[in-house]
Amino acid sequence: MTEADLVDAIASQLLPRMPAKIGVAVSGGGDSMALLVLLASFAKKHDIEVHTISVDHGLREETANELKLVAELCEKLGVAHHIEFWSEWDGVGNLQSRARSARYQLIADWAASNGISVIALGHTANDQAETLLMRLARGAGVDGLAAMAPHRLWQGITWLRPLLTADRETLRNSLRQKDLIWAEDPSNENRDFERIRIRDALEVLVPLGITIQSLSDVAGNMADARAALDWHTFLAAKSACKIAYGIVEIDLKTYRTLPVEIARRLLVKSIMWINGAEYAPRRGAVKRAQSSIKKGVSSTLSGCQVTCKETHVYVFRELNAVRDQTSGIGDLWDGRWRLTGVENDPEFEVRPLGEVGIRSTEVWRDLGVPRGAVLSLPAVWCGDELIATPLLKQDTEWQAELELGEDTFFATLLSH
């Protein structure tokens, strides 16, 4: 790829609706440094305000020098640079996964506080190929083999990967031509990390014709297949699904006639819309839930319950997942519900209706949904006293609103 090709790749992601501001995540490595240089040049021509963010995870002494390189480049380009610090590693769990999640959250919070709606990331065709192979090793389906999307929406931020078609060496050459330097992360030589072992394996596969480019092409083909499956899942949902009280109701007869993959995707998307998870539940767990549906028995999956009742499959929040969740009046409860009322006593709080609450009323039977679904609905409490159940009966003093409504459910079927 030429320099012009790299610029075109960036332009294709930003045109024609260019943001007034854009953030760039830069670590000091060659990929993100090249992205910053290319994007700064493009932004200058199109009057886009560029802001750079780096995250110091506090895990390596070399990080300070790496971020110094970023700061010097930002000063040279006339770009604002900000550093966020993470200090929450407790030695438990997967370090790379925890650090990655923290990095994205810190960047999202920074972007939101600075009115930045678009963040550019420096992932390359190499990253795409490595991700595909790692997911292949885990027996991934179409979604997993589609690897990384060129853009996605998360926490109200659009995350762009404009250089997914460019390889690392091309980007480093673009820096060399400008006499710019970058830092090499020493973890790139650590064979304890799966990605580095995959990187080694790729070198062995090249003589067989399995290259960075061919694997990147496969990921693109899988992304096209995923889009087609998503579209048919959307059409199936339009004819089979209804949203009521934050519950997904699926016509059982229609569900049973769907192709296995479309039915699986519809169930997965329903669960993710309810539990707000970024990643789908494991395929094996979903298969078990699908088997339960065939048998007409209930199952739980990722904080949700899947229940067959007469002519419908109901997917709703499991009581155990929200049993201890509380929020103030007007605050978001379980990431989904917002309860408001004319009275806002500081002792009032939102909690699930639960067994104690449901025993105090028979109105829930009129909703026509499983009893288990009603148990996890939000209600207003003052200590042990049930104050209001706005979802069970119309109340002029209390209202319950679903933060992400019916339209959002159907939209999620077409988005990644």
C-alpha cells in the first residue's frame, strides 16, 4: 500500500460525515504512531480537531519513555495529548483481558467528558489475521471468524479501525520515510502470550499460502456472511418477536421453524439486549438453552432466564442476577430501567419486586407473562415496605421507563 492508499483508507471511514472532533488511541507503538501521523494530516485538511489519548497501565517501566515519544510527536503535530492511568490490577484473572477492558473504559470516559464521539484505533491487517487464527483455535463460528469490525458503536462512542487493510511493515515504512521513531513493546517477544505464539505460527504458514492478506480477506468474507445472517435474523425477529415490560417474547411456532443458526442468533441477541453484555455467551451454553427450548423447559443463561409458556418463548432478566441491585429514584437500575415519581424520599430505592413484592399483589397475573419475569421487574421500596410497582399497574405518581426500548432491540440485530 502507498501513502495515498493509507490516506484513502482513513477517508473511507470518515467521509462524508466527518466529526468535528476525533480521538486517537496511541501507545507509542508503530501502528498507532503511524495512524496518528496520517490522521493528523487528514484532519488538518478537513478542519477536524484531533485529540490523542494514551493509557498507562502501570505494569512496565518502559511505558513512561513510550508515552514520552507520543507526547513529543503530538507537540510536533500540534495535537493535544492526554494520559489516563490504571492502577486496579490485583493479580487476579487474565492480565491482558483486564487491562484491555480497563483501557477501553478509560478511553470511553475520557471521550465522553470531552465531547468526542469518534475514537480511531491502530489495528492492522496483522492484528486481524492473528485474531482470526486465535478464534479459529477456539472453534469460533461466523461471528468470531469475522474478527474485528472496521467500526462499531460502544458506550455512545464510534470506534474506528481505519487501517485494518494495512500491514504493520507498510505503516512502519511510512514512519521511516518521515524520519519518525516508535517504541517496540517488549511483550511482543513474550511467548507466554497467545497472540505472540500465533504471530510465530503465521510465519510458518506463509509458504502454504496462508498469509496476512489471505487471512484478512477471509475475515472480510466472514463479515459479509455475518451481515447476511444478521439481516435474516432481523427479519425473523420482526415477524416473531414482541417487546413487553423489557421482556422478549418470541412466537414458539415460528422459532421452531427457523434455521438453527438464525434461531441461535435471535436467542443470543435477545440475551445481550437484556443483560447489556458486550460479548455473546459461549456457544455451548447457548446450545444447551436451545435444547431446553425444544424440550419446553426453562433454562438460565448469562443472567437471563429462558422460559417456554404455551405459545411463546420468554427471555427475561433472572432474579438472582439483580437480587442485590439497588439504585436511587431517577437513577439507572440494572443498566436498563429508570423509575421516577412525584415523591423522591431519600429513603426510597429501586429494587427488584422479588417474592415478597409479588405476594402483595395479584395484578401481575394480568400481564400475561411468566411469574419469573415479574420477579425481576423493578419496584420502589422503602426498607421492607413496597411503595410502588409502576410496571404492574398504571400509576399517575410513578413511572418506569426502559432506557433502551423496542426499537433498540431490533437495531441490535443489525449491529456489532
